[in-house]
Amino acid sequence: MHFLILSVVCSVLVSVLLKLAPRRGIDIAQAVTWNYLAASALSLLLLQPSLQSLRNGHAPWLALLGLALALPGIFLVLARAVREAGIVRSDVAQRLSLLLSLGAAFALFGEHANGWKLAGLGLGLLAIVGVSARNGDAGGATASGWRWLLAVWAGFALIDILLKQVALSGTPSTAALLASFAIAFVLMLGWQLQRHFSGRRRLEARNLGFGLLLGAINFGNILFYVRAHQAMPHSPATIFAGMNIGVVCLGALVGMLAFGEKTSRWNRIGLGLAVMAIALIARGAQA
């Protein structure tokens, strides 16, 4: 269980760092770039994936390229959502992306739909409406905040769908992650070099340090989640529910207590519905 707790903490810490970045004058694009350098190195050192599957003709390079574009893209979107709408609502939107993933699993991957999953899907859609509702007070999200929340919701679902496509190809998840991280780093580095030499934004050491820290924590989230599944191989639904509900609840506490984020009544109702939806979907996975 301690691996699951550590994974939840790392996930929320990523949002905390994204919240603090503008206050520290950090360029998010540079930080995200170095994040993937750290994630690639740690994947190679700690997960030690076999790369043989990437050398055969059946490697899903199109899906891997899609991941390499979507991963840094959703990082940038999440950073904007945290800034515009806050940690509380951004973490809920991120975790409720499983609704779109579940819908895709029914439509594209032949997953069985049962009453529990459908009930969770319905509650989750209501939760999205509540969480995305704009606050009426000055401490609430900006007018564009709900758009970034929906972008987070859709972006994380896209990543999950691409990961499912990679899994169906038979490529080990560790090898797929390493390839996606490495390609993402190369693409992002090319963009940062272009910005640097064009004079738009110079490369700075503080962005490097912040990005490496972000990458270490981001990778920790993945590593501890994998370790949790290995430690509890017969309880995947429990880990799934614990991870998602844990992030929603801890993110809400951190956002409200540490950063003074204000939520409306509809936001709080959406938060409660999100927890119920995740629990129902997890129950459906056991059925």
C-alpha cells in the first residue's frame, strides 16, 4: 500500500510544482523539456526495459510518435489549467479523463460494459459539469479556465487510448514509455534550441534544475504505480480506485489548504461525484 501512497503523493506534487513555476519565473516549456531527459534516464536505469520489441517490424511507431507529441503537449496544457483553474479542479479533470478512455474502450477495444461502469460513466459526466463550473468569487478560475480543464480531460484520455494501442501491439509498456520519453525530449529540445537562437527565450540553468526535479517526481509517480501493481497483483481495481480517488482527494486538500483555492458549491458537488464515479468504475472492473 505504501507504493500506492507514494504514487498519489508524486502525482499531486507534479501539480504543485506546476502551480509554483510561474511564481519562480520558470519557463514551463523548458522545464517540460528537461523533465523528459530525467524521465528517459530514470526509465533506462531503473526499469531497464528490453528494447528488442522496438526493433521488429511490428513496433507501433505511429502510436509511439503520437505519445511523444501528446505527453509534452498535455504537460503544457496541465500547467495552464493549474494556473487558470487551480490544482483542485485540474487534478479532478485529469482523473476523470478515464471516462473518455472507458468510452473508447467500449467503442474501439471491445471492452464489456456493465451496469457499474455505465453508472460510473454517467456520474462522471455530471462530475465534469460540476468541476468545470466557473466560480462566482474573485478567487475562482478565470473565464478561460473551464476550457483548459476540458483540454486536460480530453488530453489525458488521448494518452490512455494511445497506450492501449501500444499494449495491443504486444510492445512492453516499459519499452514504449522509454521510447516515447526519448522522442519527446528530442522534439522538445529542438523547439527550445529554436527559441534560444531566435532570441525568443534563452535557455536558463534554473529551468534545467526545475525540469529535472519535475521529471524525477513525474517518473516517481509512474514507478510507484507500477510497483503497487506488482506488490498487489490480484487487486488491480483496488489500485486503480485508490490511485484516482487518492489524487482527487489529496489534490483538493493541497489546493484549498496550501494555496487557498476557493471552490463553489457546484465544484464541491462535482468533486464528490468524481470520487463516486471512480469507485463505481473500479467496482465494475471487478465484476
